[in-house]
Amino acid sequence: MERLVTVKAMRERYDCSTPTARKYLRQCVPHMENPLAAPEWAVQEWEESRTVIPAGISRKQEIEIRKRQQQGRVIVPKRR
């Protein structure tokens, strides 16, 4: 079964009030009303749809940002 994000989880994630967390959950495309919840993947898609690339950056930086968005997972090399 898929993990569901509840109002309490949204409040903690965005440090916002309960009405704001409810509003955010209702903006997710598939959501349940009673109790108010949305699948985790829907919340991630909603976050990605709200993400914008800052204005005034160079073309090279924009390409790098888009490449990171498509890769998804970031692997940080360890130094010893």
C-alpha cells in the first residue's frame, strides 16, 4: 500500500498552520477528503510543479539545474 501524507505531516514538512497544510493537500491532484490525505508521489509531483528556475542565471547554470532535476538522486563522494 502506498504511503499517505496527512495534514500533520504537511504541517511539519512546511512549518505552516493547519489550514495552510489542508490547502496544500487539496492542491495535490489525487487526494482523499475524509481523512484528508494524499499519496506521497502526488505530493512530490505537486512540489515539482511549484519549483521554478531562478531568473537571471546563465544558460550553463540552467542546464546544470535541469540535469540535476532529471537525475533525481544525488550521490555525494566521500573523502577520507
